[in-house]
Amino acid sequence: MAMQAAHPSDGSLRDLLLGCRTIAVVGLSGDTHRPSHEVAVYLQRQGYRILPVNPKLAGQVVLGELCVAALADLQDTVDIVDVFRRSEDVGPVAQAAVAIGARCMWQQLGVANRQADDLAKSAGLISVIDRCLKVEHARILG
């Protein structure tokens, strides 16, 4: 049996990006110079609602939204979970993404947890690893 492709097709990503409106950014930094913040600002400017998830910033407002400590704390429907965490810390994020009914779990550039990828895929989520959501958005829809 052939192995499943590591990444969804450009067509699948295009459909996902056009059909999604809410992105939870796990590990979103309040520091405007950090990649997580830059990516979130870009996506917000493209019309996506950004929900910040970072236990260090929980209760603070980041990019106009109240930051929560964990995905389970979100009250809103989440389409994409965009992960800015160390690869070894992604397993529980994948479990939470499945539990909240996200459509996609996206591991940012430099983040590649294969077990989390397998978990997300086996639960029916679109899973992307080691790619930048900002770069892919600009490439596919720009």
C-alpha cells in the first residue's frame, strides 16, 4: 500500500484556506518581532480571525482577541490550529485540535512531529507539517 503524501495537495490547501475563517495560533507571541506574531498579523490582514493561545499571555489581549491558555479554553469554532511550539510539544496540541473539532492542524516551519501528524490525519483532520502558513497562503492565494 502506498504511503500517504506528507503534505496535502495545493488544491486541498486552496480549498481549506478559502473555506476557513478562524485560526487558533498556539504559541502566539506578544513580541511583534517573533515569527508567530508576524504570521498572525499577516493572516489577520487577509481577513482571518486570529485566536491567540499561549499560557504565558492568558487573559491578555493580543491582536484584538483575548488570549487563552489552551485550545480547550476557546469558546469559538476553530478551523485551523497553527502551531508554533517545539516539535516534541505538539502531541497534546494535536489531541486538543481533534477534541475541539478543528478542520486542520498546521505545524509551522521547523515544527515536525510525525506522531501528531498521524494522530490528526487518523481523526480526519487535514495535517500540514514543517510549512509556514503565511508563505503557503501567499503562494497559493497571492
